[in-house]
Amino acid sequence: MLVAFLIASTMAGAEAPSAATTPPDPRPKEKKDDSRIVCQRETELGSHQVVKECHTVAEWKAIRDESRRSLQGISGNGDLAKPDAGRTIPSG
């Protein structure tokens, strides 16, 4: 009887660590963070009204990247960033 008890307790102790461990999360961490929703509060131009805008992290990144591309497109050609670029101003 004592032998059966020792065998049972040994087997139960051997199985416990494997049952207690959790498998790793198969999803990459970046994907998990990109689906998180983030809200920002902004005051509209010309108004005192605060507007709350919510998007996922991936959507905020896409909005930010598009804004950067637009600004680089405007300032990249030099015409709008430097109004006198390429023009000769006659003197006198």
C-alpha cells in the first residue's frame, strides 16, 4: 500500500509542471499591439469643441505616414516651401 502511494505521488508530481506551464502565444507581439484601440482628443480648428477620435495603432500609423508623405510631397519640390525658389528677382 505504501508503495502504491509513493508511486502515485511521484507520478502526480511529475505531471504537475507540464500541466502548469502555458504554451507561448503564437501571435507575434507586433500584431497584438497593432490591434489595440487608442483614442485622442483634439480641439477642432476655430472651435472650442473637443473631438474624440479613436483608431487602432495600425490605423494611427497609417494616418501619420500619409501625413508625412503629403508634407514631403509639398515641401519636396521646393515650390511651396520656398516661394522664391527658381525665380530671379530683378533689382532696381
